[in-house]
Amino acid sequence: MQTAIVLGFEAYIFALFQTNLHPPPKSTDAGDYQHTIPTFLTLYIFGFVYELLLAYDALRLKNTIQIIGLCLYNLGLLIYAAVQMAEIKDAVKSLGHNITSTTWSAVKPFLIAIPCVIAVGSIAMSVVARKIYDEFAWTIYKHISADLRMKRRYLAYQIYIALLKFDFFFFLGFTVQFVVVVVDVKDVEFALTIAAIPVTILILVMAGYFTRKESLLGMIVIIVLYFGGLAYFLFKLVRMYQHTTRAQRYLPARKTLTSFAVITIVLIVLTIINAIVCASNFRHGLKPYIANRKVESEDEKPSMMEMPNLSHGPVPSRMTID
């Protein structure tokens, strides 16, 4: 419901903006601002669709951490909606005579309504998440057994995998905005930004793979790449606020880029910490539990007449002493 309402509002704002816009010359500053609204709409479509996919994935895998993360993710979309209002106001103001004078008064009510809808949706999600958490916590308890140390290791694994999935959206969202802002395809920065997209996806996929396979060497390489990514986003953040001609390119979406950059940097730091924790848990008996990533409920468990799957080795049924 939240997704349908917000995307409906965004589609209306986009249509109204495009209808009232009189395209300025590309060489002017106003020409840069005409890309702001399409960028917002595209990210919102992707953001909410991705949220639905993550919700389905969390329910399928019974990942309680990911469910909690979705509530925080929705709050991130709420912050983005608030920033969007200021960005669009600046865009309309900068376009001046290149857009109908009544555009801002027409879109303002919808821009106010969007954060309100997301806020109500966040409250509803928190209530539902609490009930789901109670249900899944018991299922996971039975899956891991009473070994408290193993439960902590499994929790660290869940946190890390959830972080990778949220990293994907904010990494990609930040990069896509840069592609839109840096419109000169002959610019070296444009090519590097485009190249960062498949590289980022590959790193995140391999990070999950090395964790499940308990590859220590692979994890070390991934952690080094995380530090490289952290340096990249810090460099981009500083560059946006330098007093240079290049920095002026980022003005149409600087508030949004800043919010994405800050969230991404925080996520990278958290991901590095959890990657180190997960690497320290290798060779401590967690691998059989995560080999089959779907945690079975009572209704999904095989009957007593079926043979257990021992392809990954026997799973200890008693507490172990490391």
C-alpha cells in the first residue's frame, strides 16, 4: 500500500514537472536541474521495489535481522523524501522562467504527503516486524539448538548478509545519481563511475559466497576492497564541497548525494566490522547451519520417516566446548 501510494505521487510530480518544463540550453546551470526529478523518481521506484524483494527474501529465509533492517531502511526512505522536497524546491527556483511559475505550489502538497505516508508505513512495519521477530526467533532457536555461542555466530552471519543487501541499494543509488549529474560522457570520472557499478555488485556477491564457504583468504581480500570503497566514498563526499568548477556540477543533487554518501559510509564501516567478526567465526562449526540458508519451520520439516540430509556433514545436536 505504501509503495503504491508513494509511487503514484511521484509519478504525478514527474508528469507535472515534465509538462510544465521548457527545456533550457544544456550549457546553463538550469539545464542540470532538469535531471533532478527523473533521478528522484527512478530511485524511488527502485528503492520501494527493492524493499518488497528484501521483505520477501527475509520471510523466505526467516532472517529476523533483515526484517529489523527493513524498518531502518524505510526510515532511510523517509529521510530521502524530506531531502527531496528541498531539492525540488531548489530545482524549480533555479529553472526560473524555464518552468511554469505555479509548478512549486502544485507539487508541494504531494511532497509533504509522501513523508507522512512513509512515516505511517514505518510505524505499521515496526508493529508487524515485532510479531514476526517473536515467531522467527523461536524457529531459529530450535534450528541452532541451545548452544549460545553458536547462536551468536549465526546472528553475526545474519547481520553481515543483511548489511550486504542494504549496501547494494545505497551503493547503486549513490552511483546512479553521479552518472546522472556527470552528464559529460567524455569525462574520465563518468567512465570510472559506470565501471564502479559491476565491480560493486561482484564484490558484494563474492562477499556472501566467501562467508558461506568460510574462505579466510577471500574474506581478507573483500575487507581490503571495503576499505578501498570507504576511501572512494569519502573522496566523493569531500569533492562535492570543494570550491572548484567541477564541484558546481553536483549542486542540483548535492543534498541527496550527501545523505546517500553518509549512509553508505556508515554501512561500509558496519560491514567491515561484521566481516571481521564473521571471519573470526570460521572453523567453529557454523558452516553446516548456513549451508542450507532457509530455516525450516515445524510445518516444513520432514517427517520422521524421511532420511536426514547429511550432504554437509552431521550437525551437532549437543553443546560443544571450543
